[in-house]
Amino acid sequence: MTSSRQDAWTQDEDLLLAEIVLRHIREGGTQLAAFEEVGKKLSRTSAACGFRWNSFVRKQYKTGIDIAKIQRKQLKSRVITKDEEQPVRFSYIDGQSITSLSEVIRYLESIEQIQQQSSELLEANEELQHKL
């Protein structure tokens, strides 16, 4: 028989923890403040929330954390008035700026095409070296 702790974390609680921590990261707040906010909402200590985040939840949200950090950096680098609101743009090494899922897909497809061409060139190079 498996015993269940009365204070075990549910998926909904993990999701709330992740949402609040990611919001704090995005808005430039601290994780400690996020843990305190979650603790109040879930009637848990901030230490318990921090432990849960660091031991389990954080590992499931690596991409979300990276995106939140990028958004925080971009929000800090510009001041927006109500008339100037624009979607957050993600810049990549090659200078492309991406704001929608379709642009992300096109970007990834272009990378895939470049990799395919590169593979074909490598194969042709190997054949020519073999002939020599």
C-alpha cells in the first residue's frame, strides 16, 4: 500500500508555482518574492515553495525560464508608452527578429534547409576526395 503525504503537491499547485515564478522573472522581481506570493495563495511556507521549485518544478520549465529572462531583458531595455505598445520581439544571432509562431516555424525551416544543403555539400566533398 502506497501512503500519500497530506501535504503532497498537486499538478495545479505546481502550475501556479511555475506561473508566478515565471511572471516574477519576466517582470524583474525576485524568486523569493514569488515564493512568498505562492506560499500565501497555497497556505504553504515560502521555504516549501522554494524547495519545490528548485527540486522539481524548475527542471520542467527550462525553456520558459529562458524566454522569461529574454523578455525581462527586452522590457528593461526599452520604455513603452501606451501609444507605443508592441509585441515582444526575440532577436537571434543572424539578426532576424521573430514575433509569431509562424515566423519561428519559418526560421526553423530555413535552418533545416541550410543543414540539408550542408550535408549534401559534405557528401559531395567526400566523393571528390575519394576520387582524388
